Amino acid sequence: DAKTTQPNSMESNEEEPVHLPCNHSTISGTDYIHWYRQLPSQGPEYVIHGLTSNVNNRMASLAIAEDRKSSTLILHRATLRDAAVYYCILRDGNQGGKLIFGQGTELSVKP
Amino acid sequence: EAQVTQNPRYLITVTGKKLTVTCSQNMNHEYMSWYRQDPGLGLRQIYYSMNVEVTDKGDVPEGYKVSRKEKRNFPLILESPSPNQTSLYFCASSPFSPSSYNEQFFGPGTRLTVL
């Protein structure tokens, strides 16, 4: 199974952009890249996903490397409410949607 | 309101006493899954189900059973709980398609302590 690797923690200042990296060097052609985040004492919540092209939504942007071996979640203006653990996940369409969680990056946001 | 519910939210039990954690979703989702979360290990998938009567093992299925008799429910069964199953458990659901791009909705979690 393909795995993901993320930094354990990152810090950001409020209202500054944040780039959260994820390595997935053994990704297969059918793996979608998903990002979820988990706020304290809550279940994970969906942030964004993509396959090959960069993606934008109201929460964040996802930049995917051309070889798909890495990706970056971009929060354009961090707020205190963005402090959470961010998970980079591969979802394999050929294995019934099995999810493979990374260790997650704990993002702290300083005022 | 579209949601995934889990019961109980908190449970303290003793080794060997069978228990069931229920999970229910009201979104008519085909795909449901159980995860456990432990400090330093992130979330690990226990079992998942692609539809009624279709279940498969995730990464850490030992000591757990599941069933999917109805689309909306996906209970997690611990036949003989042990202390190493003390953990925070999450249920999740999503529409299923082979392209696997669907958002998963997570429940609020069940904190289980096995003494």
C-alpha cells in the first residue's frame, strides 16, 4: 500500500499563508489525494482532494506535483480556527476506497 | 441534518465483556468505515464496507467484528475486549464510486476504556 509522509508539526502566524507538505512517493495511478483536518476533540473533516491537477475550494488549495509523488495543502490566510492536525490521505479506487492515513501535521497558529 | 451518529460516546468496560458501538448515517451512503485513533499513531482503519453485506478488513482488524445488514447502520463489535483496545473510535461514511473522490463524513467519536 502506498504511504504518506508529513512533518509532525508546523507553526504559522495568523493571516499568513501556510504550506503543508505531503510526500507519497509510491502513489499509484488510481490513488486520489485527500486532505482532512481534525480540530481538538472532534472527528476529522474533509478539506480538499485531487488526482492530478491543482484544486481550489473555499477552504484551501491543493498543489500536486507533476510526478504526483508529493502534494502541498495551501491555506491562504491562516486563522486561529485553522489550528488542527492535518492529514494527507491516499484513497485507492481499486481497493474499494481504502484509506491510508499519514501521521498528520499538527498546525499551530500564533496570533 | 445530514450526520453520522455514534453511541455510546463514552464507555468504560472490563476485559472480556462483549460490547457493541453503534454507527448510523442518514445520508444513504454506500461506504462506511471504522477507525481507531491512538496517540502518536494517527487514525488507522479497522474495517470498511462498500455496501450492504459487503465488508472488508482495514489495517488493524484483529479483535473486531462488523456487520452491515442495513445501509444506514455499521456496528463495531468487540467480542472480548482487551486493554489494548482502549482508544478513540470514529465511524465514517461516504457515497461510493470507483473513482474514490468522495468526501467522508465522520462521526463525533467514541472514547472506549477497557480495564
